[in-house]
Amino acid sequence: MLSKVGQIMLYVNDQDEAVNFWTEKLGFVVISEENNGEGMRWIEVAPKDGVETSIVLHDKEMVAKMSPDLNLDPPSLMFFTDRFEQLHRDLINRKVTVGEIVHMPMGRVFNFADNEDQYFAVMENKE
């Protein structure tokens, strides 16, 4: 049986720029960085607060060469925060592309784009 989502693989065009985005704009930290010496490099990032699921940044071009049939589109990710309005303002102040706050039946949501115009969502955590 599956017990949790451990990692989410995100395929990016520029790993260094992606690391910069997730660490500088979103406050994530680098958990690990690996390089197999044959051109395959991956960087694991996660929120500072220690969560069970991390994001692993892979080089899109390298992965496409290794697995031509793999879908390299970004996953549809929904992040939760208990500092919803503050995060929305902070991302705007950090010059991140941020959508308007939308009221959904399950709560307030907004989206944001990374440095490669891949969009992700944030939902207010009311726990």
C-alpha cells in the first residue's frame, strides 16, 4: 500500500534558475543535489518548515532524451498556507506573477507562475 507522496518531479529548462525561484521567491531550501556524472543532475527542494513531500527539479532536455515518451508537462500542484494574504502580498512584492484571489466552495485560492511560466495554486489552510 502507498503511504504518502514522497517527491514530485518537476521538469525545468534551467535548473539553476528554478532553484533560485523556489528558494529566493518561495522560501524553500535545498534538501539535496545529486549528479550522476553523466549529465543527469537533480535538485531536491522543500519548504523550510519540513514537510513530507519535496519537489525534485530535473533537467527537461536530459529527461526527454532518456525517456522520449514521458509527459514533461508540469504537474498541477496545490499548496496550502495559513498565511494566505501575507503570502499573496509577499509574492507580488517579490515580482512573482500572481493571480487574483478567488473564492471557491472549499476556500480562497490564488495561482502563481514560476520563472518558466508554469502555474501552481495556493489554497488558504483553515486548520
